Amino acid sequence: MMQFTETPPPPLHQISSFSNFTMNKNQIHRTRPWPGFPSSKSFASFGDANCMEQLLVHCANAIESNDATLAQQILWVLNNIAPPDGDSNQRLTCAFLRALITRAAKSGTCKMLAAMANAHCNLVVHNHKFSVIELASFVDLTPWHRFGFTAANAAILEAVDGCSVVHIVDFSLTHCMQIPTLIDAIANRFEGPPRLKLTVAGATEDVPPMLDLSYEELGTKLVNFARSRNVMLEFRVIPSSYADGFASLIEQMRVQQLVYAERGEALVINCHMMLHYIPEETLNPSTTFSSLNPYSLEYYSSTSISLRSLFLKAIRSLEPTIVVLVDEDADLTANNLVCRLRSAFNYLWIPYDLVDTFLPRGSKQREWYEAAVCWKVENVIAHEGLQRVERLEPKSRWVQRMRNANFRGITFGEEAVSELKTMLDEHAAGWGLKKEEDDLVLTWKGHNAVFASAWVPAA
């Protein structure tokens, strides 16, 4: 899930008082009687998550219907009950409040809100650029990414057992942070390590976390690390983008499989929290991507199949040894803003709730962490069309996509489950692990957070 940014959003309570750009409380009541609209003495009753969610929904509806007066009234309440330094529910609500203000400013439908956003606060989330050491340390702070790394590596090691050459195509949000652990495990193989090939898409500049070095430099570091473990590693970058379904990488992989694949070579497709950036059905392909046509001529006339599904079918055509798919278990694809807001609010409370268990207030890493969630909230709420890239799908939908692409799921072994349980014991008590059919699911206080699944071509 996690996108990491350098600084947290500027606290709304430190911005010029909302009285500068909204009406005072008496004016609010005279202008628009609204059942349940609180006085300053009754804010405490609005402090639970359900009430905050309802206020955000009312505000979103007001913005979408161009009711600037009502929107400002609700924003005034939210600003008073959701400080950016409050408890986890308040900080979550503050992130959504900022995103709604940004949406109003972008759309221009509520001119007063747009003027407020431009005049009183900088709502841009600035992304921190990580060094390799910083990023490796950061992703180890919680099981959010470690869960996927551990499950995927266990499945990969089992699938490539006995292969002399292993080619890994890494579609990963975390810039190959999974690979060193995999190299360590492969180096200890009884019959000796295979030769590794690692192919990655070029760094995605507009989606955090971001690195402060090029992928070529990253590759050099990985090659040197592998050499220190007596593993031969070839590293290759293919400039490619999620926006067109990594079309150039897929095409080069097709050529390589036909011409350069070696005898006994295993092909591993590792997908870690990256595929949900590939456009899906809610972006109309006939109007948005007709000029790209990344995989087949069928795409020109198709309005029912997405780049996401075409990508999986293209991967299937490569006859991979194994495909590992890890992603966040939520649905943020709805075109309706209110539906999307509700879904995001009822999922993104998790990172705000868990941060208190591992990062102290005021730490730099906590600032990056919470600003990261703000970035995600803003993208889901404030943007539409191609700019809205955070389009998570639940596990059930990914399972159906994989089956439609002619893959079948395989079960994670007991060794993988044991490793995951050991890893979770290193973290807070709220984390849990459960099995759903062939898949593994990471939970926080019983709620699904991240899933891991492994697939092979169906007969």
C-alpha cells in the first residue's frame, strides 16, 4: 500500500481561521437550518468514526451538487472535530477533509472553496525521495510489505527448485526491496545458486515511494550484493509505464522468450502492489486508450475489456513458471464519489490506527508514513480520469481476473505459513494471518489489509 512522502500536510488548524472564508456560527444557523448541525459545545458527539464518515459523505454530496454554502458549513464542523494531530480517526478524517477541499478547488464548482484553497493553504503533498537504505528500513517497519515479500519469496523458491536459470520480472511498488532477501535464500540452495536475471519496468515517477537514484544505479547495487553472495545476477531496465499496461516491457519479453530464453530457464512474474495502477474497466478504453493499442487489434473495438485484463492475458502468453500477485484488499474503483469515499474511509483507517504501534509522534518516519496515506486519500477523492491512479480492487476480483486469463491458483506451503507467523510475531499484536482458499491474507484487528496469491498457467 504505502506511499511515502517527505512532509505531512500543513495542519488545517494552523491555517487562517475558517471564519476568514466561511460564515460565523450564527450566520450558519440563520442561512441554512440543518438538522443536527452542532454548536461549538456539541462537537464531542461528532467524535466517532461513523459520524465523521457521515459528515464527509454530506460534504462530498454538497460539493458534487455545487452547494457551496452547505459544503462550507460541513467543512467548518470537520475542521473543528478533526485536527491533524488528533487520534487516528481524527487524522484520517483530516486527510479526507483536505482531499475534498482539493477536489473543490480543482473542479471550480464551489468557487468560494476554490478561492479558500488557493488563498489559505498549500494542499500539494510533496513526495520524499528515499535512499536505498532509507527505503529498505522503512518497508521493514510493518508487515504491510514484509508479508508480501515473505509469501512471494517462499512460493518462488519452491517453484524454481532445480532450475539453473531464473528470470524474474519484477512489477513492484517498492523498487526491488524484496530481491535481496530472495538472493540470500537462493544463495543457500543445496545444489548451488542458479543464475538470476532480473527485469524491471523503469521507475514510476509519479507514484511514491520514490528513490533518490536511478534504476541503473539501483541495479549496480543489486548486482554487487548478489556477487557478495556468490550469485550471478543480470539486471535490465525496460522503460515502461502502468498507464499503457507495461506494453513495451511485455513486447520485449515476448521477443526474449522466443529468441533468448535458455534451456531450463524459469520465468517468474512478481507483482507487488503495482498492478492496481493499470487502468481497469471504469476508464473507457475506446475513448482513453484507443491510440495506445498495447496488445492486440481487438482492443480498438472493445469496450468491455480493460488494460488490466489484457495485461494478465499477455503475461499468460509468456508461459510463466509462476505468477505471484500481492496487493491491498479493498475496492476503490467506483465512479461514484460517495461510494469511493465510503470504501476508502473504511479501509484507510487501518494505516492510521496501526501507526501508533511502531512510530512515535514527531518522528520523521511517521511524517513520511502519514503523508503517504494523505497522498493516497487525495488521489482517490480529489482526482478523476487518468489522474486517479489509485484503483484498488478486492482479492475476489483479482482471483476472477486471473482465472479468466487461464491461470489456476496454487496453495502456499506450510513453510511459507510458518515463516509468515514468525515474521508477524516480531510486530504488534493486532496483526493476523488467515487462509482463504489458496490465498493468504494479512489482517489488522481482524480486518483484511493485504492478500498474497500464487498462480500457474492452467492446462
